[in-house]
Amino acid sequence: MTKLTFKRVIFFIKERLKASGGYGGTKHLPATVEDTFHAIHSLFLLRTLSRLDDEILSISDKKFVKHKWQERSLNFKSAYQILTMLSWTNILPSVDEISSFLEEKSYHLHSLENLFYCSLICKSFGLEFPFNKSPSLSTDPAIKELFFWSTLKKFLGRSMDPSWLSWLELCQNYDGGFGFKPGTTSFIDTTHYALETFSLFGRFPFKTDSVTNFLAACQKPEGGFSRRPGAAAFLDATWHAVSSCYILATKKPALTQINF
């Protein structure tokens, strides 16, 4: 089985750290909320897997994240990412402040993605979810949409349709990765969403070992991961890879070989 190595992933990530705090998608791009979340969450997962106990957020990172929350011109996704990072710093805003933000943005709760991130915020901070209808799924969904929908159904205590597992299996390709629908090209983000969805059902794909091979094929010599084999490495793809490895290593450790 192909082994994944993370000896240089941390170096790849930290090369994108900006002097003023936060991380950029490349060494030359400015810091963004999303790239900073991808970097810090990846480091958090790697620290957990390797049992390290070093500090992940620098003082400048904390200032960057806190400043971004204070801007308040955020969508649900950015708010979730910022609040998650703040939860690791013990400088969280009050529950009332978070509730106020959700109330201000509630008129945007019409898309599946916004409902998904709103539910994650509510679950993380013990808030009442301002939407009690069963979320709808399109008749021809992509894997990411199925993941959002399944997460919401589980959060709301609604039954999930296990027949979607067969559809998920059909999305896996000969290279071990998953396309966004059956018969489409494998990408690292769709592979991550597939693993997350399988995990919600307490299942894993039949060809779990080939998933590891696909992830390893996406790793570049400098340590980061590309969205597909042969492409350039980016922080978002690296986060999807690290998150996928975390799922495999914690749920199916016998089938995942990771070197640190």
C-alpha cells in the first residue's frame, strides 16, 4: 500500500503564513479567512494524529482572526471558520453576540450550504437552529450537496436514506478517488466529501485502500497536495487531503499508512 508522508506538510503550510497574521493560498497571495482556516485546521488535525503538543495559533494569527470577526461582513461559512478558530484560542465572542449574528443573517437561510454552516455553528455553541423544516435535496445532486444534506438531516434528528450509499460507491473511480457524480473525474475535495458522507452513515467505501493511493498520488514533493494528480499544490487541497487522512486514520487505522 502507498504510504502518505506528512514530514513536509507542516513546512508547506507554514510557508504561507503572513507576517501580519493569517495564511494565504500561496506564498505570494494575501491572507484570507478561508486559507487561514484551512491552514490552522490542517495543523490541528496533524497535531492530533502525531500526538504533538505545540502551539498552532501565533499571537498575530489570533489578532487576524479576531479582527475578521469584528468586521461582521461575513457569510455563514466564513463565520463558522472564524468561530471555530476562535474556539481554539479561548477568546470566543459571547453566545448573545453569536446569536445576534445568526439573527442578522437569517434571511440568507435559503441555500443548502448556508443551512449547513448555520447548523454547525448552532451545534458547536448550543444555540437553537432557526430552521425546523426538513432540508430538500435536488433530484441530481453532487457529492458536496449530498454531504451538506446528510449532515443537516442527522443534526435535525431526521432519518437518512441509506440508498445513497450505493450511489456514493458508484462515484469512486479506478484511481481510488471520487468524482462529484458517477462517471466524473476524481478530485481531492469530492473524495473528502465522499468520506465525510460515508462516515455519517457509519460506513466506508469498499475500496478504502485505493483511496489512500489516490491521496498519495495528489501529494507533491514540497509536501502539499493538489486537487488531482499532476496539478499544483494549494492550501485548500491540502486541507481536504489532511481531513481525508484524519477520517481514515481515526476510523480505519488498519487501512491507512501515514508517516510523520
